[in-house]
Amino acid sequence: MPIPNRPSIYLAAETAAALESSMVPQDSISGTINSIVLSYFRVLDDGKKWLKDHPLSSGEWSAIIDANNGSLIDHHAATLLWANVHDSRGFTEKWGVDVAALSDKMRALPLPAQLALADIVRLFWSDPHDDIATRVQVLLS
């Protein structure tokens, strides 16, 4: 879906307050939002690079994505995906992974990698037509 250059957007009170606190008088709202969004995507790119340099196994990706099926992935939950993995039952048998070790591994990821992981899970479930391994490779690129 193409986004118009001049979209109307709603800012939650928390978002508006954060923007207001980071702006100086000569800043425009559009310029500030553009800078923040582009910076965030740079952080995601750094996180994807980290995940490529420290690859998860196919079973680990499958467990992470499966455990977070139906999860709301927002800025609060992005660093808590490990908890859904930790609370999963039967994944050792289903995906061949040690759930406790995987959740510990996820908690120890640097923040950019946690955010990239959350984005990959969110994007996977938005269109889950491919097998997990194939889709993850596309989303990591």
C-alpha cells in the first residue's frame, strides 16, 4: 500500500509528548518525524545485520515465530518476545530447541537485534504464506 507524501496521522498522547520533548523551536514536526523514522529503520538494519552475523537455527526461528503467533507486536512488546517462547509448551519436541536456553538467548540480544527480531515476527504473521525458513531469509535481507 503506497503511503502518500502528505498523510494525515494520529499521534497518541505518549508519542506527541515524546516528540514535543525532543524538538527545538526551529524543528518542524515533519522533519522530526522523518528523522526519527529513518533512524529507527537504521537501527532495524543494524539489528538484522547482527542477526545475520549471529544466526539462529531454523528450529529457533520456528519456535520464536510460532510462540508469537497472534501476539501484538508494538513498542512495549518488542523486547518481550522471549517471554512467549519461555512460556511455550511442547516446543522442545515440536521444534527441537531448548526453550529455556532460547528465551535466555533472546533476552541477551542487543536492543537493535531484539527490535529487528520483533519486526521480522510481525512481518511474517502479516503474510504467512511461505515456510518460516524461506520467509525469514527474505525478511533478513
